Amino acid sequence: MSSGQCVLNAAEVFDQRDEDGVVVLLNDDPAPELYQNVRNAAAACPAQAIQIEE
């Protein structure tokens, strides 16, 4: 399912639990220099489960 794509794009903001593969939010207010990585993560999420509010 490629659920780890958000972690690969923004590891400072997302992580993935080993036991079940669920992606968790680490930082709900990332620094501006991470914004593009977060946008890339949202675009790469196969379930379209990431919504960005600016």
C-alpha cells in the first residue's frame, strides 16, 4: 500500500509504527523549511489521508 511514503518524504513530521504499519504524526506544527517535504508527503500518501491546513 506504500503507506510509508509520507515518512520517507517528511521523517521529521511523520513516523510509522513497526507493529502495525500505522503512520503517526510527530509534529503538527513543522518549521517552514519542512513545508515542502510535508506537501510532498501529502501528495505521496496513497490513501490521501493527509490534509494540510495553512
